[in-house]
Amino acid sequence: MAGGAVTAITVTTGGSRYTSAPVVTVSAPPSGTSATATATVSGGVVTGITVKTPGSGYTAAPTITIARPPAIPAATATATSY
């Protein structure tokens, strides 16, 4: 952070089973505006997060939340009578 703004976000665990970029949420500062960010996914894993707007008013590093991947659908079957 520099001057109360978020300058970078580092992925600590990339997760798995992502089929598209998840929503990234940056917690709000005590005053000012919230930062925004987007994730990059490669091979089902979050590989990076880009700060889109740095926000302002942060006095400590904000909490970053990455949405879980969508649930894996269950297999389905149809019985046929004969």
C-alpha cells in the first residue's frame, strides 16, 4: 500500500476447478473508497490478481476474498423401460 491505496495483491493459494475468473472482493477502508480487482485464471487455478482501482483511505492491508469456484454438477441418468 502507498498513501492509503492498494498497489498490489499477491495470490497465496490458487485453488482449483475455476472455469472462469472469480469475483475478487476487497474489504472497505475505514474511510475513503474501496479498491477493486480482477482475477486471472489459467488451467483452473487463480494465477494472478490485478488491481483495477487502488481505492483510498486504507490504514492497513485490506482483506481480499476470492469467490469459490462453481459446484461441480452431479452426474445424471435416465432409466428406460422395456
